[in-house]
Amino acid sequence: MTTYTSDERRHTAETATSMTDVRYEIDRIDRLLVEIIAERQSFMDAAARIKGDRAIVHDRARIEDVVAKVKAECPKHGLSPAIAEPVWRLLIDRCIAYEFGSYDALRRPADVKS
């Protein structure tokens, strides 16, 4: 299990009293998001390695399943679906592009890899 590192949390949205407080927490959260997204990206490499056919890298049904699951989580965490859905759709789009590159690199003949 991955443990994410972060600076110490100093405030909640309710206890922040200055823009310095708000910016500190946003920067802290952004560093955590980078770690989490990097972990997600590592699974695109795994998918590229495991999938036997390039045609299944882009899976429309899976995209819609992921988006539906994310939207279902939104109310539990107070996240606006108007933020979540476009963010995840872009994330998925970029992850698919990354996976295509990873898939192709894994199957490129050895003499072309350099």
C-alpha cells in the first residue's frame, strides 16, 4: 500500500483565516495529488503491459463506468460533479494517450527503441 507524504496540515477550510493559510493548504494538497496521479499513471504502464491488443486501450464502456463511479462518490465528499466530471474525463483522456505510448514502446522492436 502506498503511503503519501505531505507537509503537515495546518488548517481546514473552516479554520483558515488568511489567503496565506488557504494557499499553503492548496499547495500541500496539490503535492499529494501529484503523488496520487503518478501512482494512477503507473497502472497505465501495467495496463499497456497486460493488454494484448492495442484496440482495447480505448474502452468507451470503461470510461463511462469510471466517470459514473466518480460521480457517485461526489456527494459523499462534498465534491461538485461539475468539477469532478470534466476533470476525470480529461484525466482519463490523457491517461489513455499515455497508455497508447507505453503500449507502443513496449512492443517496438529492440533495434528501434534507442
